[in-house]
Amino acid sequence: MSFVLYLDFDGVLHPECVYRTSKGPWLQTPDHKLFENEGILEEVLAPYPAVRIILSTAWLLWRGGYSYAKRQLSPALQQRVIGATYHKRYTRRDEYVETPRGLQIWTDVQRRCPHGWLALDDDYEHWPAWCRDRLVRTHPVFGIAEPGVLLELQLKLKVMHCHMPAANKAND
């Protein structure tokens, strides 16, 4: 398997304060909009077409599940999505909800065995020590738009690309 980016939505692509309503998601943070950082992620990933996305967001548990969550992304990001950390056939919903995000991702890494991986998430608690270096911790309001976060993401993608097998680089 190629290189993957585990992607949360809240606190990454927009502020973390998103709530489900009967009319759909509602962002509580004034002067911000849902998925406002999508373009930034597209630009950062552009030099790395072999990097695929695994959704690791609570939006997977909303009505419509994986399909709904994936459809919220821009077409360019949707093309990169190859799966999600939550799968009904592998995990019970209550078990998934109770498992810290870092362990959800680590379980998925063990199942998929990617050549390399990173995670974008503002949730940093209870991450296994052996994989904290793969986490790009985002700002809860500005997400990946925060300059330090953006720089860290760019650097980690560059390092991951350097370790990419030559066959995968040829596809880049």
C-alpha cells in the first residue's frame, strides 16, 4: 500500500466546534466556514499525487457514514480517499467511539500496513508514544491554516516522500 494521510475534519479543515443538527452540520465559530482549509490541503498534497487519504473523523458516525463524509470534501480530495478508520464489519460503533483517536488510527495502520503514514488531527490525547511523531497536531480554530502547523505538515510530507519506494515516486 502507498502512503496515507489520516484526515480529521473538525479542527483541521475548519474550527473544531461543529455540531450535528436536523439540517446538517453547524459551525459555531463566527467568521469561519465549514471546510475553509480544503484548498490549503489540496495545495500541500499537490506535489505528492501518490498520497491517499483515510478519513478519521467523527463525521463517519453521522447519517450516511463514510459516503456522506467523503462527499463533504472537494472533488480533488475525494479522489484521494480510499477508506476510513471506522468500518461496521471490523468494529462495533460503541467500541469505536470509546477508543481514543490515536488508537483508532494505529489499529487501521496495523490492518492496512501502508509504506508510510501521517495523521492530521487536533485530538492529541492518548496517542500511543510510538506513533506521536506521525501526528501533525492542528490548531483547534485555524486547523492546518495556522502557519506552524502548515510548515510541520509540509516538512513531514517531504520526509515521507524521501522514504517512498522508487516505483511510487515514478507515479508522482
